[in-house]
Amino acid sequence: MFELVALHETDPKRVAHFLEINRERFQPFAPTRTDHYFTPRHWREACKLAKAEWKDDKAYRFCIIHKGEEVIGKIDLDQVTRGPFMSAVLGYMLDRRHEGQSVMRRALDDVLDLAFGEFDLHRVQASIMPHNERSRTLIERLGFREIGLAERHLLLDGAWRDHVLYEKLAP
């Protein structure tokens, strides 16, 4: 039904299309974006950067591909920190048309297996707005535990937004 593909191995046109058709849906959960962000040109550069970040152990970015063609989601393990911390920050988004089909749960399971296996991380953190019950339920089902509220944590959609912080430790 779906496959997980590294962002840098994904067609930038398909990534741009996914983000453009979901632009309004993701807007409340994202930094303010210029029109350029939604173009294939931007995503060609972003894919190049993602390849370098992967190689340099700074971030691991994935796309969820439906039926071998359409990008329907994106998952990032960002801000990889080594040394005694061995952690990353998780972010994800899914096209509304594919919600309720366990796509994101299964894709996140795969990414977490990589995080705690091949990528040798000790901790993965996630930040979710308090009113985003669907995402909070998902992350809790995946074994994350709530660690607290971060007030005015991220500047999203033009305002500082509170977030509930979660973490999952390596088994």
C-alpha cells in the first residue's frame, strides 16, 4: 500500500505537489511559508540538502509513497544530536485522504525501528499542539510518554504556540 523512501530519493515535483494540495491543512501547524516553498525548484534544493544532512548524520527525512507514485506523507527525524544525548526530534504529516488507515502509525513504526536500530539513537522527542488530539493519541499508541507542556514553544502560522512534549527511549 505504501513505502517509506528517503526524501533525497523522492521526485521533488511529487513532494511539492503533496505540500501544495495540503497547504491549507498544514498551515496551522507549520512556520509561515512563502509561495516558493511549494515549488519543485525549492524541493530540488531541499532534497540535495536532505542528502547532505543524512550523510552528515544531522537529519533523516522520509516521504510516504502511495502505490509507488504519489507522496502522501512526510516524516523527519531532525536535529540529530550525538555525544551523550543521542537524540532526534520527530515531525510528521499525512494527507487527510489517507487518515484513519493506519498509514502513519505503520510508517512511524518503521522510522522508529530505524531510529533505535540503524541510526543508534537513545531518545526521540516530539512536540504536539495541545488541541491536536489525533496526533497525541497516535504518538501515545507508539509508546511515547508525555513529559510536559512547553509554553510558546514554536512560531507556527505567525504566532508562538504551546506544545505538549513527548519522548520515547530506545528499548
